[in-house]
Amino acid sequence: MTSARMRTELRRGNWQRLAQGIVLTDAHPPTRDDWAEAGVLLAGAGSAVSGWDALRHHGIAPASPPPVPVFVLAPRGGIRTVGGVHIRRTSRPFTFRFAPGRRLIRIVQPARAVADAAL
């Protein structure tokens, strides 16, 4: 894909920029899963989604999402909020797996997700 095509689609409103270097190729408002994918990409290797969004993928979250950004844990970097995602660096180890049907979303184990959702 050329950068000219990307600029054209963004200018026409067919696509939207979620963060620097991340473009959503859809004109609809981004979903929580879109923000989760963006957050994992922004946070880098070893990062994973936690809190309500991870619990939803485990099948144990309350029905409606909280009015807070998607929560992503990262082993490196700093604390920052970008759009609909909050990235927090942690030195505590965590394990993760890929969310069912979502190859780009890594989620922490349920116990860690519950603890982060409570925060």
C-alpha cells in the first residue's frame, strides 16, 4: 500500500488514525477490540490486555463495559493513555495467551485480569 493511498483514505474519512503509525481501515467508531489491538501494538512485545476486556474474552466479565479505556500491561515503556487505551508498565511478571478469534489481542490470565479490573 502506498502512503498516497493511505493519505487519501484518511482525508476522505474512509479510514481513521488511532495513534501514530496505527490506522483503522474503517469509518465506524473504533470498538474496544480495535483499541485493544492498537494498545498491544503501541505497548510492544510482551504486552497484553488486562482488566474488563481480558475478562470478557475469558467469558467472565459483566455485560456492559466500564467507562474507562482498554487497559494494557507492558513490561517496558511508561504509563500513557492514547485514545481509548491506557498502557501501564509493570515489573510484575504475567502470563498471557491470544484471545479466541483475535490473533492480535494477547490477554492476561483471569486472576490478573480480575485484580486489574478491581483497580
